[in-house]
Amino acid sequence: MRDFAPFLPLIGAILAFLCLIAAFRDGRRRRLIDNLPTSKTSGVFIGFVELKGTAESAAPLTSFLAEQVCVHYAWTVEEHWSRTVTETYTDEKGNTQTRTRTESGWTQVAAGGETIPFYLQDDHGVILVQPEGAKIEPVKMLDQTCTPLNALYYGKGPAGAIMNSDFRRRFMELAIPLKAELYLVGQARERQDIVAPEIAADKNAPMFLISTRTEEQVSSGMKWGSRGWTFFGLLLVVGCMVGRDLALQIQPDFRWWIYVAIGAGYLFLGLLLWIWMVYNSLVDVRQRVRSAWSLVDIQLKRRFDLIPNLVNCVKGYRDHEAQLQSELAALRSQLAATPPGVAGPDHGAVSNQVMAIAERYPELKADDAFLALQKSLSDTEQRIALARSYFNEIATHYNTRLEIVPERYVATLGAMKPQPLMEANDFERAPVKVDLTPPN
């Protein structure tokens, strides 16, 4: 032990630094979650998003153990064993002795599970989720230990027993039940089958999480994880130094200031990492504010470009239909002026013209085009409202971060300024001029 003792401070420093890295990772992920506004399913834009809703599927799974409808489940069966071991050893006097000890534990004897794509539904609609590659945090559906007297023992477990079995099995199953409330963070991309977004794994995305916990619970878990790693690293770096002194029989009575200095240095390094993390987080939020504004601008441009095209389409059908109606009215007048019983060449020509006009009559009436225009306008306005709400939410979060202590002092390093919130009128472009006056 004395030979190994001089290396304890170095080992402690390395392990403590790794703990700081783990704390930095959890802290960064927590801030990422806190920075993301919750999107609505009908307002999801391509990119990294946060969603909340229920798990839905037209063809759900049935879990293996609990037999509950779900979209994901994973189960395990463990069997308990114990055995008595006799071993020989040499005591301090050099005599050979024997002793017995009991060993026991659990061995996994069966496992399985299944996951399917599902829809996340909120009050605005649904979005497809491809869960492959995600970190899934399900709920516990079953956790039961039983003996062969229970039907579950052989009904869901293997027929054979392991060596030294105590004939006790533990059945555990985790699942995402149908209609379970979910919190989801992941990358949105375009679907391959239809023009719509979906959530799927992306190697460039910072995370892909599907959790049955709430956003607050996920954020709190990461916060305490970050603090726990920091505290554990402090214990390691100081404890290894104390352990070296004790092993080398160095009196620690007058070395407390060294321990304090080592702990202070560790905390100072942690402070530098925290400032780095907070500054990068604020930059990330600022970029998200700019991105959110660009999403609003895209939707406004879509409305600005869409309306004239749709109106021109409707006007074209309307003018075509009006022309045909005028020609039909003129031909009806001509037929009405023909005396009864008189069938001349003019009568046949008029009939042929009527048949030609009937063939030219479009299947798409102006009324249908106006309905399509109305629906497109309604969808566009809804997307603008969602984009506006997304922008205001992320801008409010950014402004709050710039004002709270101690992050406001970090924000001064980058001369970051608050982002004004936008009212509805601030988002409007120049009105689109639409002329639906019938031609003369």
C-alpha cells in the first residue's frame, strides 16, 4: 500500500476531472432542455424540438408479462441461486486453514422486448415518432418475485432451472403504455411517404429522449446529477490526498491548508467550466431566438406568395366558367328563337356547339377553388400564430436568462442584449392586394 500511495493524488485528480466532465455534460443537457420551448405537433419545424403529448397507435403492442397495450416494452426474468464454497488459505502463522462461505445472486434467464413507431398527440394534432435509437424512459409495469407455485413462474419463464437454483424468479417489465403522457426531445425531419415532419434519431442531434417523466422531473434529475458528480469529484481529489498522507504516515495536523487549497482549486476549475457552459448556453438561446424569428418570416413569406397564386387560380376558373355560361346563355336564346318543328342546318350547328361547351366545362368549379383557398389561408394563419408563439416563448426565456443572477454577469462578457417581444402587428407584412371583381 505504501508503494502505491504516492500515486493516489494523481489518480484522484484524474478521476475528479472526469467527474467534472460528467457534471458539465449533465448541466449542459439540463440547460438545453430548459432552453427549448415546447412546440405543438401542428407547428413542428425541421430541427431540434421539444414536444409533450400522449402515445397513440392504431395497432399497438401487447406487453409480454403484464399483457398491457403499449408502444414499447422490455422485460427480464432473473433466477436466484446460492451455494456454499469451501476454500483453503494460509494464516499469519503460515498454517493452512479451511473456511466456508455462502455465495448468492441473481442470474438473468430470459429477456425480450419490442418497440414500434407511434404517434404523439396533443391538442393540435399528431406527429409520427420513430423511436429507434432514442433513450427511452418507460414506467414499471411489473416487478414480481415468485416461486414455482405461481403460474407466472413457468408460464412466462423458462422450463429448466439454473445450477444451484433457489427456485425463486423475479419478473420485471418496463413499458410505455398506450395514451401515456410523454415528454420528447429530438430531431424533426421530413417524412418519406407524405409531406409532414417526423421525430427520428439523428447522429448530429444533441439528444433523443422519450420519457414518461415530466419536463420538470427530467430537468431536476439532470441538475442533481450535475451537483452529485461535482461533489463526488471534490471528495475524490481531497480524499486521495488525505489517503496518501495517512498511508505514508504524514501527520495531517498542519496540512489542512493543503487540503483546503486542493479543494479550492478543484472548485475554481469547476467555476471556469460553469462560466463556459453558461456562456455557451446563452449563445445557444440567442441563436434559437434568431432561428425562431426566421421561422416566422418564412411563414409570412409563404402567405405573401401563396395568396396571389391561389387567387389567380380561382379567378382563372371563375372567368372560364363565366365565359362558358355566357356562351350557353346565347345558344339557349338562339335555340329558343328557332320555330318549333323547324330543323335546319343552324339547329344542328347550335346543338354541336352545346355539346362542345359541355366537354369544355371544368370538373373543378369556382366554389371548390374558393373552399381550397379558404382552407389554405386558415392553415397558413395557424402556422403563423404557432411560429409567433414559439418566438415569444423563446425570447421571453432568453430575456429572463439575461436578467437573473449570476447569469447576467456572464451575459455581459458577450454584450448580450434583451430581445423585444413581438406583437401580432409587428409580424405583419404589407397587405396582399386581392382583386376578385368579375370581369366586365
